[in-house]
Amino acid sequence: MLLAPLAVFAEEHGPRYTGDNELMRPEGYREWVFIGATLGMSYEPNEARRKDPKFHNLYINPASYHEYKKTGLFPERTIFVMEVLTAGSHSSINKQGNFQDRVLGIEVALKDSSRFKESWAYFNFIRDDGSAADSVKAFPKERCWACHNEHAETDNVFTQFYPVLRRDP
């Protein structure tokens, strides 16, 4: 089996934009590198969120993952997709614990200094009415960037939460 060169993967799984400079929703991200899952993580001390936890599955585009593992740096055009899902329980034969249930939407972190002054930008493909958007503009900088910049372990990325991305195993 022949593998496509890394450059082909980078282009195939790189960011795509509309003519209005909106990021298009990444396709095929479930075939990217799965870096981990969390349950109920939140940056807000909100009691209601703890009562209704969400699963987050995180994926990184393959070329960026391989470059990061080799160099310790996230290259330009790195894309992280965070899939947000409800936590199900007490269904079918399950009597305890939680499982990933209904997909609510996806969020994206993207490194592209040719388009974003701070290199990283953040996107939410979930509309206010709960439907999925095909393309969106980046959040305003103060919405995500400052927290990632202050608290992320590596280049605006929370590598501290994902063993697959930690530099020393």
C-alpha cells in the first residue's frame, strides 16, 4: 500500500475558506489523528455544566500531528477539531456510567498567521438555534485567544490535557 506524501495530506486536510474569508467546516476529521476525549471540562465554574456534562473528542490534521511529534512545534495550517457530544446514560443495557450520545456540533482551533494576526483563531460551527453552519468567521480575539495564550502549555494548545501531545511520555 502506497501512502500519499505528507504534503498531499497537508493540502487535503488544510483549512478551506469561502470568498468572504469564512472558514469552511472541516470534512473527514474523524479520520484524522484522535488526540483524546474529555468529559465535562469547562473553563467556567458553573454548577449547571457539571450536572449536564459534555464529551469533547479532539482531532488534529495528520500532517500537523506528524510535524509536531517530530519538532515539538505546531506548523502553520494546524487544525484542531473539537467535536461536542451529549453524555448519555441508562440506555439499553447500560445501568451506570456515561457514553457519547448525540453530536451537538464542532469547534475549531486553527493556526494560520497569513490570515490571523495572533496566528491562532477559534471557530464555532454551532449556530444559536443548534443547527450546523457550513462556514463561519473567527471568534473575536478576546473570546478564546487570551485564555489559550495564558494557560495553554504549548503554543496556545492545551497539550497538558492530552497524553498523545505531551513531549515526554
